[in-house]
Amino acid sequence: MIYLRRRGPRLKSPDIRFLRHPPTAVTRFSLAGPPPPPPSFSCVCPWYRKTLSRLQPATMKASSIATALAGGITMLSAAVQADPVMMNSSVLEALHEADRRPQELIGDLQWLKPRQMGPVSHLIRSILVDGFDAQSNEHYQYVPPLRSAACARDTCCVWWYIAKEMSQLFRGTDGQCTDAARGAIRTGFHDAGAWSKTTGDFGGADGSIVHAPEEMLRRPNKGLQEIVQQYKFWYDRWSHFGVSMADLIQMGANVATVVCPLGPRIRSFVGRRDNFKPAPDGLLPSPFDPPDKVVAMFRAKTIQPLSLAALLGAHSTSRQRFFNPARAGAPQDSTPGVCDVLFYRQTLAARSPPDVFRLPSDVVLAEHPLLFPAFKAFAGPGGQALWAHEYARAYLRLSLLGVFNINNLTDCTRVLPPRTLKW
């Protein structure tokens, strides 16, 4: 067992003690490799923390926050540009100060007492509330044969085979993302995103986007028909192993994300329950929505502006097809097969490359005072690691919306393929 020094109250977990920001490679018994730990919020320049404390985001207008924060980021960048780790951690601290890090719990975590929570619930709570890294390099050391007794005893075993099959479809011959990968990421968003605090235990990551045919008739889900048929095939193939559609969709989104070069390897949990009724309508954003409406819509999902800005990074691998049919297939940045932060740079740019199509909604959101600092940070020095950290946390929250049995989920992150850092 590994014991790591950490800040904050002791977590009552029988498996592992966590750092405030633990190394991404922590497994149950060993450290898989020597990668450095993710940025720590504690290494912020004292003068910068003092400056941030004066921002008082609870009482300042959004535009004032953005102006002060953007100026602080510029000054800090000049001071520590030779130290990307310092830059990342300091900018992240600033963003969280301005964004007032969301403290809301979701699902059954809202009413469970600490003594009732298992190791998985403690881990998820620490990610959602305390800023623990949602990325992990944990992997299988040995995978039993699929139909063996050993595999049947291991909840995650079958998922290793599923993830392997998914990755073969999601990775192109050039090593970059395929259209199927793009569709899987979008499906994960659209299934889980059909939830808000007003819908309670109805909607969210429950598989209804595939199970309920009515959902495929809705405008926001246009273009997902092909990947939905693929999920039906996988469900028919794997459901007799106890696999739910809700888990297939969220595992598919995470496999697609990590298969895309530079994509984060997000902690993945299984055990969600399926729902065959259509989710509530009108809870997914439209490219025609004004930015304030989008911000309010995501806040109703417990997702704050910093996390919203991070989630928009999924457009790095996107191709628009219906907003402007004359340019169907146009990417939203110059590298649609790579999960990088070029999307943020090109969305902020005065002019985009001729082959890139920028959704007007992305442009106005990038300029929104509550999202602009995050866009600038993700587009700046060290932005790739900063974005991956925030995207993983934000997507984990999204993937658990409407899930009210979090305490019974199983961490199957070890089934994911390794990150692709070169292509």
C-alpha cells in the first residue's frame, strides 16, 4: 500500500490515501512510471495570491473580474514563462478564484455521510469538490480470458475487451481520431447533458439517447444516427455480460478521447442504470443560443464557467455538418484528428484559417467575461496540460449527471488504452 503525504482532511478509504493533487499514475499497489504530479494549487506566487484575494469575485462585476484576471495572467506569464509548471498552477489558481470553484455534489453523494461512502465515492467527491486530478495512468497488469471464471469475477474485465474493440474503430490508419470517435464524444455529451437540477433523478447519463427513439428526432442530436446504430450493435453484443447502455456511451466517450492524440485519460466508472424513457427536452445548448443562456444552462447542471470553457475544448476534434451545410465537414480547428488546444487559439484569433469553421456561439462564448480568462489560459504557455486537467474533471462531472448510485459504481479506468502523445 502506498502512503502519500497530502493536504486537507484524512479520507477514510481502506485502499489508498490521496494527495491534494495526487500523481496521475497512482494504482492500488504501485506507481506506473515516473510522470510528474499534476499542477499543485499551493505553488502560487504570494504576491499573486494576494492580488487574487482582492478580486472578491462574489461582489465584483463579471467584466471587472475578467479584466483583473487577464492582467494578472499576463504579468504572471512574463514572470514565470521559463517555468511552465508554475505558470499552469498559478493560472489555474487564478481561474478557480475567479470562478469560485464549484462545491456542489451530485447524485447520491449529496446525502451520503462520509462513513457511508466507499472508496469510489470518496475519490469522486475529492475530484468534484477538492480539485483532485481526474486523469489516471492505471492499467491492467494481466487480463483474464473473456469467458473465464476469473474474468466473470472481475467487473472490469469485460470492459477491457469492449474498450479494445472501441479503440479499433476510433483510431484511424494515421493514428488520429475517426468520425466514429467524434460521434462517440458527442453522444456522451448529449446523453449526460439532458439533465438539470430541476429534473432530479430523471435524465442524464442513462442511455436514453439510444434506448428512446424519440431523442434521435430532436434537432441537437442530428447526425448521431450512425454512432447510435453502433452502440445498439455493441449493446446486443455485450449486454449479456451485464453491460448497460449508459456505461457503454460514457466509456465510449472516454475511449474516444484518449485515443485522440493528446487527449486526457479520464477516470472511468461503470454501474450506471439504463432508462428507456426519453430524457427531458430543451436541456442541450444550441449554436443559436446567446452566451448568457448557455452559461445559465450549464450552471443548472452544476457546471460552472471554467468547466464549461474546458468542455468546449471537445470542439478541437469536431467537424460542423448542419450549421452551414455549404461547408459540411469543415473542422473547428486545423487539427480535427488531434485533441489539442489549437481550438482555443484559433477561436480567439481575429481571423481563422480558411479551412476552419468557427461556430458563432463559440466565438461569443470565448469573449464572454466569465470564459475569456480560461480561453486565454488554455491557449497560452502550458495550456495543453492545464486544459487536460480541467477537461477531465469537468467531463467526469458531466458523465455522472443524473446518476444516483455513485456509491455503487466501480472504477474501471485501467481498461482504457494508453494516451497517444505522438502521431
